[in-house]
Amino acid sequence: MRALLIGKIWPEPASSAAGRRTMEMLTAMKEFGWEVHFATAAQPSEFSLDLKEEGIESVLVELNDSSFDSWIQKLKPDIVLFDRFMTEEQFGWRIEKNAPEALRVLDTSDLHCLREARHRRLKTGKPLDLFNEAALREIASIYRSDLTIMISEYEMSVLREDFGIDSGLLAYCPFFADMTNGKTSRYSERQNFMMIGSFLHEPNWDAVQWCCREIWPLIKQRIDDAELHIYGSYATDKVYQLDNAKRGIRVKGRAADVSEVMKSYRVNLAPLRFGAGLKGKLMDAFVAGLPSVVTPIAAEAMNGELDWGTEIHKDAQGFAKTAVSVYESEALWKNVRDCGFSIAESRFDQSKWVPRLRQAIELSFNRKSDTRRKNFIGQMLRHHQHRSTEFMSRWIEAKNKCQ
């Protein structure tokens, strides 16, 4: 089986949960024994992973250029996976035209329309409106695909119940947890609070600002000698302006090794006020034996019916009170840590999910013809009257040739 993953950017697993997800998918397909290729139109950064060392062929492709067509015709992939709906918009129609027998799989990472709706609700105070511009694009992309992989059970229910998407077009596959290096560092060996997350991701930046403004002062009143250390990739000057030794806030920037960094802290704070999907920072904390204090948005899709180990609050007062309790009580700290171990082991164990991912893709591959025949909305969206993304791309390509 020859598989191609088309990414928006080169994988940076140490920079974001999205980068981590990309590498999980590529590594899993390698474990299946498949021939794996990666393509992107973005230039690699100094933090991009060297895929050649991972045994994965990679290529830099051009956006809005027919050179991709000839390349894909030669590659002849059996499976093409798009890392988000914007990637499917750019390349999905080219795959359909030049590799029509390839299974088209969309990995949403998180439901962008849900994240956008929650962000607007936070800013305006108006009721949640899922039917936004992002939804028009994202749901269309899901219908155009043969299979969409979701990392959140809650988001699958949103797609089924709010948008009426058939369950046969969806498959659940969360982040993978490797617990072999977990369960280290005792309560007495840890100190201070931490936060972590890419600063390019709006929910993370909002959480940092809210924490520094409203939550941390409440914690500092109770634990005067504690500090809050803030980690994240792509920190800008506005992020470093939050650094204030007198207030006990230190901006650390990029973490070279997240698992090692987490093993020295006593409590991880994740005060997310909007967002969607799974939270990579919480998965990392589970594995590192680091208790996390969270909001409902942060915990969503993480623990299912399992106990978090402590109360979950969405207001600053309740959040700060819980954070202080976990920090000061060794018994409570151990309970939250152990609940994290249980959540990771029972819900995200990679030894269980890697085979299930293969099963879901291969089942969809075998049912491809029947799925396409029954997916009338997908057929309709691929009809020439609804192929605006294709014709926009063709127009850009023609324009570029004239310059």
C-alpha cells in the first residue's frame, strides 16, 4: 500500500499538537508496512523534523501549479491523507482528477468551526453559532472525502447531530499515548506551576493572558514563593512582555524536551476558554506524571467518563482555588496524577489505537466504491457548479504564468 500525507506545513512535533499528530499518522502508516510519502507546499523551518531519517520520502510541491498533477500521476498513491480541511481544498480536486482510485482521507485535528464558534461566543457573549463560514468550508471538505478521522468523540457527535453527517464517513482515532516513560518524579521533587502551548494557536495565547491577568494573582496570594513558568513555541515580543519576576511570572519560550521539562513541575495549568479537539499539553502531562488543573474546554474529549481527580471550573476563582489545593496537598496531587495515568492508559494507549487506525482506513478502502455511490452530497459538491476552490486555483495558476 502506498500512502501520501499532504500537510499544510512540515511536521514540528515539538512545536504543536498538530505537528505531533502529523508524525503520529506518518509513523503509524510506516508501522503498517506501507510505503509512506509526505508532501507540503511550505518551506521547512529549523524545527522541522528530518523525515528522511524516519524513513519517509518527502517532497516540496507547488501550490496552484499543474506540476503537482504530473507528480501525483507518477506516484499513484493508494491512500491520500490531508492534515486539515484547508489542505483538502487545495489538493483534493487534483487527487480526484489524477489519482481517482486513491482513498481520500481527511484528518481534521480539531473541528475548526467549533473552535471558531466558541471564540466568537467568548468575544461577543452571543449564543454558540456553529453554522459559520468555517463550517461551510469544513463540512464541505468532510463530504468530499471518503473518510474523516476525528480525535474527539464530542466533535463526532456534533458532526452527526448538528450537521447530519453519516457515521459511515467518520472514524474516531485520538492522540496516541506511550506510557513506557511515565510515572517519574515524586511530589517533593517538584515545584512551581507551568503552562505550555504554541503561541501561534489563539486559544493558547488567550489562556496565557487570562491566567496572568486574573488567575495567577489569586494563586500568588495563597502561595507567595511559587512561580508560573510559561513555555511555548514561536513566542513574540508581546509574549515576553508578560515576564515579570516580581509577580512570579517567567516566560521560558520553547521547551527543548517537553517530557523532561514537565517532570520538574508540580502543577500544569490549562485555563482554556475556547478551542476544540484534544489537548497535546494534557497528554504530555499525563505521561510525565504531572497533574493538570483544567477548564471544561481543556478537559473536553480527554477523560470521557473517567474521573479527573479534582474539580473542574471555568471561572478564575474556582480554577485558582483548585490549583492551590492540588499544589499544597500531596494526597490530592497524587490522586490527580494517578487519574491522569488511568485516562492515558485506558483511552489513548497507542498499542490499541494504531491497529484500530489501520482497520478503519482499510475498511474504508475496501468500501470506497459503495461509499462514494451513497455519498450524494459529496458527489454534488464535486460537481462543476460547486468546484470554486478548483477554479480559483486554476485562475491563480494561469495568472502566475502571465507574470
